[in-house]
Amino acid sequence: MWDIDYTLLRGGGVTTRAWKAAFTEVTGVEWRDTPNFGGRTDTDICTEVFASHGVTDCTPERFFARYVEVVHEIRHEFAEQGALMPGVRAVLARLADDPGVVQTLVTGNVPQVAAVKLAAFGLGGEFDAEVGGYGTDHAVRAVLVRRCLERAQVKYAESFHPVVIGDTVHDVTAALANGAVAVAVATGRTAAAELAAAGAHVVLPDLADTDVAVRALTRQKATSG
């Protein structure tokens, strides 16, 4: 279960700009306060933004519809201003060759925006996006992990040993709340020591060492045989 932002890639601030533009368009309220986006769901962020700006006459659904449109309009900026995180492409490819692994997404992004971000860097085919957990599923990230696992079990009619990989404490705690292995990467704004203190089973500086990363991500599968 892959997080996207600062785990797989960095978007160069494109979605933040899209948030601001869409918010002002649909509410008529000037953007004043930028929240901390790291590790949070879009539903959770939307609730905070509406409250901090005193918005009571707009629904999240209406906002997200315009937000997705704006992201599509400026999607070329992801590749221009963002980048893949170190080692990502090689790790995804190695895992895709393992028939015992299903790769999917657990991300705070709404599904359409998640797809745009991945496509900007030629990613997407490695993931079964249908069983992913997304920011429109629930405000609480732990619920996204649970929904993802439930969808995977229904689709594949088998049980899984879930592994969550992300760069924030929110990713770690969401994994632990669902009995999943938490693999943290210190490629975002959270220090390795903080990720370890939150309970991550493994903390990596990044994914540049393909062998080390793949071993960390498949260790429970290998142990359970």
C-alpha cells in the first residue's frame, strides 16, 4: 500500500496551487491559511480549510469537482516542477515481477488526482488502483488502509499480509492501527528518528538501494512463507 506524496514523488507544489485556485473559485473567499498537507486525507484537509475560512455554503463534493478540473488543466506542471523520489522506479518494477505481491495505493489524494500525479511520471500500471484507499473514502487515514485491505480481499478472494509504505507519522499509525507492517521512508519532512518513534517496523533513508527496499517490503511475506 503505497503513499504517493514524498514517498513515490514530489509534486512541486502543483496541488497546493490547484487547491487555492479551486477554493477561491467555488467559494468566492480569498485563500488565507494554508494547512499542513503532509500525510492527511483530502477530506480532512477540506474540513479544516472550510472551517478556517468560515465557509458554510459549499460542499466538499463541489470543491473536489473543481479541484480535479484545475489539476487536469495544469497537469503538465508535475513533470516540470516535481520529481520521482530516489529508487522508486526500480523498486516498483522489482515488486511487479513478484506474483505474490499486489501493489496498490493508500493516499490522501482523491483518486483522479492520484492518477494524474502518477501518469506525469509514467507510473500507474504497477498498481491495482481499483483496490486502493483514497482521500475521498474517509477523513481518517487508518480507515483508508482498512478499506484498501477489504477491497483487495474481496477482489482476490484471499487474505493478505498488508504492508504500508509512507513518509509521515500518519502513514505509520494508520498501518499499525490495521495490523500492517509499517515501512517508513525519510524522504519527506519527517525525520527518521520520529518515524521510528512512531512505531515503524523499518525506516529507510530512501528507496535508492533496491535490494534493501524490496527485502523490507516483502519480509512479512517471506517470513509467513
